[in-house]
Amino acid sequence: MSIRSYWWIAGAVLAGAVILVAFQFSTTNLEYSRYNPGWNGTSAFAGMIEAHGGTDLYSASELSGKQGSMLLIIAPRGDLTQDERTKYREYLNRGNLLLLADDRGESNGILSALGSTLRVSAVNVSSADREYNDPSSVDAYPAGEDPLVKGLQTICLNRPAVVRGGSPMLETSLLTWVDENGNGRLDGGEALSRSTIMSSETLGNGTIYVLADPSIFINGMLDPPACEGNHALVERILTAAPGGVMIDQVHGMTGSEDGAIGLINIMKSTTLIRAVALLLTVLGVMAIYRTIKKRGGS
């Protein structure tokens, strides 16, 4: 085999190794990230979005002209700019749907900017009605007649907050309390009562939904064996709008990536690099084929 053949083979092996390494390390442990295959990531949800033909939103201008669709903002962060406020309001006025999943109160700025009266109260909800030993693993049940939740089985939550205002859609049982001191027990001054976990509000011609537990979408909570309702709720959300679903990757944490994965994703999405890798692979395969052919003929 000639020196040139060795170079072609080496190039093919190197290209293949680069591709394998890129895919191997294009993961992260960032919470809610779609690149995180761990318990607190949303990689499984990302697969569901793709299966339902969902799209990513990277600019509010992409909302222009959308009809009958739903926009999801999961674990929101940051406020809207003035231009975004205008475009989001116009989006709702055209009869679209907006769902915010938040347990930290980060969505309140967005809700206020859009003129909504819904608010997330980041309190420590605990309950004796739960699937797991942790009192913050609260169970919730459908309330009201909204088709998004009507008839669902138990929804398992993970450290949820409370939604104030609007029309309740998911509520805890009466065996629930706000654990003021965080000790996991019902103490004096902490009363048992239902807590609203999901609520809706009509705004213009559209509807805003607020779900006070974004962990519904993480891998560890998406399909727990004890809770049939979680996966069903997510399926309903993804199919609620005939115009399709969009995931806001600017204000939501599902698109979170660290430095390494950001670089790798750029590499994977760069046409030139992908073309070079493919070319090297093809040339390497051709060199191997030629070598085998020569040996067979000798």
C-alpha cells in the first residue's frame, strides 16, 4: 500500500473520530436543557417536540403571521424588550396560545408586560398527598373544564409553586400546605388548603396558560411509572393548537448550553465543516476500497 493510501485512510479515521467525539460530548448537565439526557434535562421532551413537528423560536419576529399556534416558554428567564412585548401581544391578539412553565416567579415580568393578571408565587408547596416520600413531590388533579387537562389522571409534581389568578386548571388536594419554614411538616400557622398549580386567562383573542412546575417537562418527571397524567398532559400541550407548537429558546432554559457544547453545536451546524468531514470520509473509504481491490488482484 502506498504512502498516499495511508494518508487517505488516516484522514478518514480522523474525520470519523471528530464526528464521534462531537456527538459524544454534545451533552450537558444544565437544568432543563434539551442537550441534557440526565434526570433534570429535557432531551426526551425535545424528541417529542420533533415528533410533533414543533419548531424553535429565536426571535419574536418569527411570531409574525402565526395563527392557531402555541408558544411554550419553559423555565423563563429575563424580561421582554419593548419590541418583544408588541410582537407577543399581537401574537395573542391573533388568537394564539402562550404557555409559561415557571416555579421561580421569573415569568411575572413577562405576564405583567403582556397585561395578564396571572402571577407565580414561588412558595414551598408540600402535601401528604404525594407519590414519593418527599413532601414537595405533590400530586395535582384537573380542575375546571379546560380540554387541556379535563379527564387526566394524577399529575406528579416536583417542588411546584402556586399560580394566582385566572381560571384554575390543576389543583392539589386539601392535604396540602405552604411550608413556610421548609421542614416538611405541617406546623402551627400552616393551614391545609388546595393550591392552584395551573391556571389560564383570556387575553385579547388568545389564551395564556401558566403552569407552576416546569419540571413536568424534564426526563425524570415526564413519564414516571406512578403518574400516568404527566406524559398525557405534555402530549395534549404539544397537540393543543392546529397551527403547531413553538419553543421559545430565547427566554426559556430548554436551549441552555455551556461553552463546550455551544462550540460543538456550531461545528455540527457549520456546512463547511460537515462537508469537509464527509469528503474526508468518502475519500478514505475509496482509498481502502482501492487497496483491497489491488490486494485481491495480486
